Amino acid sequence: MTQVIVLNGGSSSGKSGLARCLQAVLPDPWLAFGVDTLIQGMPASMSGSEAGIEIAPDGGVAVGASFRALEEAWIEGISAMVRAGARVIVDEVFLGGAASQQRWQKALGGLRVLWVGVRCEGAVAAGREVARGDRVTGMAEAQADLVHQGVRYDLEVDTTHAEALECARIIAAHVH
């Protein structure tokens, strides 16, 4: 039985809404955690810090050693929850493409994972980004294709024109 669903997509691609819809359509309770939760949990001093996370005016993102250390602990913590019996949906942004996926694969080794690519055309994600008002302009466009480079998926959905609920139902059909 699937224990973890990893949703990978760029900023404003619809991952968070998709995770909420999955929680609604899946028959059992699933926890949902996003990389935004990790970032919000970090001390303010790590924002804009070379060791933490820096978001450039054009939306580019750079992370340092302290961020990576906390991220590793977070990934291991999610893995521990799954090993303790929780089912988890992870809302992620693989800025490092295949290398980001490998960090998760290492931690989730031996678990049944459904890897889902969440695609959205850059222009559409950029429009959502502006409408949200809580993102740096340019982040969605910059990440739209970058996060999928070298990543292997069991399934891909495209939220460009499809509603989150429709995509959630497609994903749910692949959860065994």
C-alpha cells in the first residue's frame, strides 16, 4: 500500500491545493507537509542568509549549509512518521532536480512512495503567483521546468488547465 505521495512542482503550480484535495478524496487520513512549512519553521535569521535561504529579486532561490542540515532532519522526521504508521503527502520543490529527489529516496528507502510531477506552464504559474501576492515575482516562471530536470515520476499531472480536484482524483487512482 502506498505510504507516501511526493508532489514535486514549481512555485504556484498548485501543489498545496492538490494536497488538500488528496486529503479529501483519499479514503484514509493522510498528513500533508510542504517545504513552505519547513521554511516557516526556520528562525527568521536564516531568511536572506548565505547559510540559510536567499530569494533573489528575480525569484531565484539559493540555500546554504544550515538550511540543508535542517532540511535533512525534516526529511528524516517525515520518514520516521511514515515508518510509525502515518501516511504522508509531501509538497516539495526540487530546486536541485534529481539530487533533491535522491535526498528523499535515501530517507524513504524501503517505503512505498508514489512520485508525482506537478506541472504547470510557466506563464500560468506566473499569473497565479501575482494573484497570490505572497511570492517574489519571477519565482514561478524560473521553477516551472527547473524542478523537473532529471526527476523520475510514477505519474505526472498538469494543473495548467485542470482543476486540483480532477488531478487529485487521477493521483488517488494510482494509490494502492
